[in-house]
Amino acid sequence: TSCACLFSNPFEVIKTRMQVQGEQGAQIRAFRNSFHAFYTIAKNEGIYGIQRGLGPAIGYQLCMNGTRLGSYGPIKRLIGASEQNSFYFLRTVIAGASSGALSALVGSPFFLVKVRLQTQASGATLAVGTQHGYNNLSFIGTLRKIIYEEGITGLYRGVTSGMLRVSVGSAAQLSSYDFIRRELGKFEYLQQNEFISRCASAFAAGFVVVTFMNPFDVIATRMYNQKVGERYASNMDCLAQVWRTEGPRGYMKGWIAHYARLGPHTILTFIFWEQAKIIASKYGY
């Protein structure tokens, strides 16, 4: 998962900037679309600009996905989510949401730093969203600055929006993957070709999770990026302001870049996860 960040982080930078562009009706339009954003950032800011926030992004993936995937199975067993029990799909949704919320709490400081670094513009690129002046700071330097200016609690600013974001995404991703795998398992060809079944299930789950998660991702990005009390009083206030100033399309900002990052990431994650489970079962885990 962390290695995949090297390839997926540029799309995360693009997605983040697209999501803060035009907030609260701001007229600055630095990017026409995700493709133009990639071209503009790469041209004006170079490899550093297109890979902003790579360190905290890797840290976040390690904490978030490690906790999420590691706790999903135990939570499923705890609430009795097995194919023999009733309401199996609903139970997998609950397990996915619970593991997602827990993982977002654990990884929140990394996500905060990642978002704030990735919104920082330099060179000839027009700035969109709140600018914190972290351009010349490292991951550790940014952490120190946040703690100095906002205290330890500042590292968890926006955490409720992050928990909502990941709980929705995790519930959609893990439950849809489980459901699709189970349905595809009814076909004899896919029973004999497990790898194809896993790839197809993960591909479909990636589309589901991005579509369900994107509105909450927009909210989380803006809540994490704002200065104390600068723009939004709460998650609901942010949700309402997006609707008033940008309409329903505002909730789907950055969808293409989001899928470009999370689609392949979902496929690789589930392939490695399934393989890890096979290896672990051989050793009695």
C-alpha cells in the first residue's frame, strides 16, 4: 500500500487541489479539469510539486490501511458477519464502517499534514484554497509548526470529517468487494480462476467506493485544510455551503483524479490482502 503511494500520490495532489478550488464561491480557477491540473502543476512546480505530501501520504496509508484491514476481520467475527447468519451484507457494511472510523482516527495527523502540504502552491501556479505557508517545510517541520500554532489538539483538527470519510469509503469498499466476490463465485469459470475473480471484484469495488466516498472526501479536505474557524463551523456547515455556492456538482469535484488514484490502489490492495490472508492461514492465523 505504501509503495503504491509513489505512483498514486500525484493523483492525490490533483484531487486535493481540485476539491478546494472554488470553495465558498471563490472565482479563481487555476485548473480547468484534472488533466489540466496535472499539466499545470508538473510544469510550474516540477516533480516536487506533483509529489507534495508524499511522506505523510505513506504514513497515512500505513496507519489507516493497516488498522482498517487488520480490524475488519475481527470486527466481522465480533458482530457475527458470516454467510450463515442473517443480514450478512448489512453486517459487513457495519464492520467496514467501524474499521474505517477507527483507522481514520489513528491516521488523522498524517492526513492533516498531507492535505495542507498538497494544497500549497508555488511558482507560477495560482493558489486555490487556504495557504498555510508550508512550502519550505518538511513533514516533521510541518508537524512542529502545527503543534506550536494550534497545540497537540491541532493535529486532530477535522478528525470527525476524516472518520466520516473513511467509514463511508471503507463500508462501501469492503462490503461491495465481499458481495461481488460472493456473487462472482457462483460462476464456474471464476471458481477456477480466483485471480481474475479478485481483480474483477476489486475493480468494481473501486468504482463503488470512489462514487460513495467523494462527497465526504471534499468535506474532509476542506475541514482539514482550513485555519481555525476560518470557513466552516462544522461538517454540516461545510456540506450546506458546498450545496449553496457550488451545487451538487461540488460534491463530485476531483472524481476523475480520485478514481485514477483509488481504482488501481483498490485492485492492488485486495490482491495483496488476499495473498497475505492465504499466507497467514498457513501459519495458523
